[in-house]
Amino acid sequence: MYLRRDRNDQLFLSIEHRDAKSQTGIPVQLLEENGCVVFKITDNIKDGGQIKKISISEQIGKIYDDQNTPMSFTGIRSKIGARAANVGSAVKELIALGQLEKVSGGYRKIIT
């Protein structure tokens, strides 16, 4: 299990297990109840006051909002904190949509 926090201060839980399908990008909150810290899974993600769900493809797009230098697959995966197969599918989707391209050194967002 992995926890990561995005720039909007939202926590995400990722679960990997060799005998079960991985789950990533599960929005969670840490709360105090009766003197204990507990996880609460939320249905949606807060983003600037709006509530929306975010896909791995959208998470990858947000990585490139801060930079447009090529990033390796491993670099993308470590920033997203998701399973390689899920990140691979999202990268292929973004390439097919013309939003990402494979270049020397990894992948780069196509600016239109």
C-alpha cells in the first residue's frame, strides 16, 4: 500500500498485490476518531473547490503542467505511484490521443 499527496493536498492510496488486481488513485482522508487515526475513502477529489474524479491519464497530464522536459516511464510511474500496467495503458492512450510522444529520454507532452 502506498500513500501520496498531490499539489492540492489530496491524499491517494494505491494498493498492489501479486495475487490481486491493483487499485490506484483511491482518494482518502486521514481522520482522528476516538483517539485513533483512520482512513476514510472518499468518492471524489477536491480540486480548487470543485469535486471531480481524476484518471491516471489526467494525473500524467498534471505532471507535465509543471514541466515539459522528457520523462522516463519509470519517472512517470514514480510520480503517479501506480502500477506499471496501468501507467503503460494511460501512456498508450495519451499517445493515441496525440497528447504525449515518445522521444529520446522518455515521453514528452505535445503542446498544441
